[in-house]
Amino acid sequence: MRPIKARISIGAMAHNLRVARSHAGAARVFAVIKANAYGHGLSRARRALAATDGFAVLTLEEAANLRLMGVEQPILLLEGMFGADEIATCAELDLWPVLHHAAQLDWLQHQPPSRPIRVFLKFDSGMHRLGFPLAEHAAIVARVQSLPGVAGVTLMTHFAQADEGAGVDWQLQPFLREMGSHHLPWSSANSAALLRYPETLGAWVRPGLVLYGASPFTDTTAEHLGLRPAMTLLSEIISVQTLQAGEGVGYGQMFRADRTMRVGVVACGYADGYPRHALTGTPVLVNGRLSRTLGRVSMDMLCVDLSECADAGVGSPVVLWGEGLPVDAVAAAAGTSSYELLCALAARVPVDETE
Ligand SMILES: *Cc1c(COP(=O)(O)O)cnc(C)c1O
């Protein structure tokens, strides 16, 4: 069998939820498990994160699956209904949609659900992606509260720079100033805000990334935050080549040896979810020792430097990210984020579940 696999730890996710909760104070926690639980599997995440107060997903299909699996906690639909036809299911399955544009209010008004539903009303406090303009809050809140199909309203916003130096203040202060008059529960914090800005907690927090053991910050490691990696991507060396000085390796011959050196070929490529744009020098563990990738990543293979790994040969274990090699370090070297790497784990990679 091709030696690549992803080892996914239920215990690590459960641990990371406890870390998230330790920052949440009196706020309740939506475990964000959109995008197949950031690549970790919906059903697996549901079991690992069973102690959460609620789950947040993107689609009706994900939410319906969770209900089929027996989930009884609240389920938040992060982008709400994509059409009026989804309202009935929200009521049947007791899903809480986010309302962020006027058409959704029209749908609720003209096709009211069989029983009133709880909604999250999203305001744009500066990210300019989803949400009603803050300036229109009085009319929007009044309209939503007057809809017979609405059972309760929680106010919501989302931060664009909670993980950066600019922080949350420039969005949080206007949001709280405008929302204060409504005396309604509110929700704003993603992983970064939850860990760094207690003033963002509100009634519900919405961590995603930290549950999987990655750091939202470039200046703080996941280990420092007390998190454990939930996904380890592992493979093996399937071939060893010796390059002479001047010889190149892989497509485009993007790496050339300046001396005689041994190169390991690893059964992992971009069709497995490894980033194709990772350049020479992206960290990798060979036989437990830190090494680096060489040249361009292929569809099914990538090459690693065995100069410092004299004992490595065909069959030697390779960790692409996870235990012993933070996914954040690989993402940084590859010019991307741990979000993208985790989500991109390909369906063809077999998963080994561990406690
Ligand atoms: C994805 C998402 C989150 C979780 O973000 P993390 O950075 O992974 O914690 C929170 N809120 C909303 C609205 C989201 O779309």
C-alpha cells in the first residue's frame, strides 16, 4: 500500500476544546467545523468535540448530517440560508441561521417557518465581506424582531485582523457602541480574538483553527498556546537518488546540487494536499530529524535532503506536518496558512484515527 496517511487524534481535539474553553469565561462555545472540520472529518470532530455548547457549519447538508449523527446542541449556519427553500429545514432541524443580507429577511417574511427560529444577525464592522452596515442597525434589528418567524436574535460580527498587530479594537468599539442600545446577546470572537482579546467574548465564541491545534498568530506557536496538533501527515521514502554537483532534481530542475548528495523521494505530492508552491527549504522530518524539501513538489511525490540523514533509506518515516513539526512552520515556509494546508488534505489520503 502507498505509505502516506493522516493520523488524526481525537484526544488532541478534545484537549484543544478545553484550552479554548479556558479562555471563554462565561461565553458559550460554538466549535467551528466547516470545511469537513478543517480537513479532520465531520463525524470525527463531532465525537472529539462532543463537550462543546454548539457547532458552527456552512451548509444545510453539514447541519443535517450532524442531526443524523445525534447532535442535540445548537447548530449555527455561518452564512445562513442560501435560498428561501432552506427555511423549512432550519425550523425542522432547529438550526440557527446567520442573517446577513436583506433578501434573507424577505424570504423569512414571505415564507415564515413552521415555528419561529432563533437567528444570528450579522453586522459588518469593517471587514466588508458579509453583514448589514452598522449604520443601519436600528432599522434592521427592529425589522428582524418584528418578524413572526423569528424567536430570538443574537448580534454578530467578524474580525478581519484579530491575528495581526492591528487587532480588533477598530471593529469591536464601533460594533459595541452601536449595538449597546439593543440589550441583546452578541458574538464576535474567532480563535485569535478568543485567545488574545477577552473583551470580545460576548455570549458565544466561535473558535475553529485552535481546535485543530494550529496557532492563528505568526508570533506565537501552537505549543506556546498549550495546543496539540490534531492532524499528522505521514509518509515514507520510496526511492533514494544520489546527485552529483551540478545535477538537478524534479520538474524544472529547480534545485541543483553543489556537491555530491543523497536525495530521498517521498510518497506525498500536491494531489495529497501538500502545497505545490512550497519551495526548496520547506521543513520536513525524516527519521525524526529536521530536514528540508528540494525542488518542485510533484503530483504524487516530493524530494527531501538526506545530507544529514545518513541512516535514512527506502521505508524511512517522513512527517510532513503534525507531531514534531508544526503545520504552522510548514505553512509559513510555503507562503500559506495552516488553515489552507489542513483543509486541503485530499480525500485519497487514508486516515488513521487515534485516541
Ligand atoms: C470560520 C469562521 C470562524 C472560525 O475562525 P477561526 O479563525 O478558524 O477560529 C469564526 N467565525 C466565522 C464567521 C467563520 O466563518
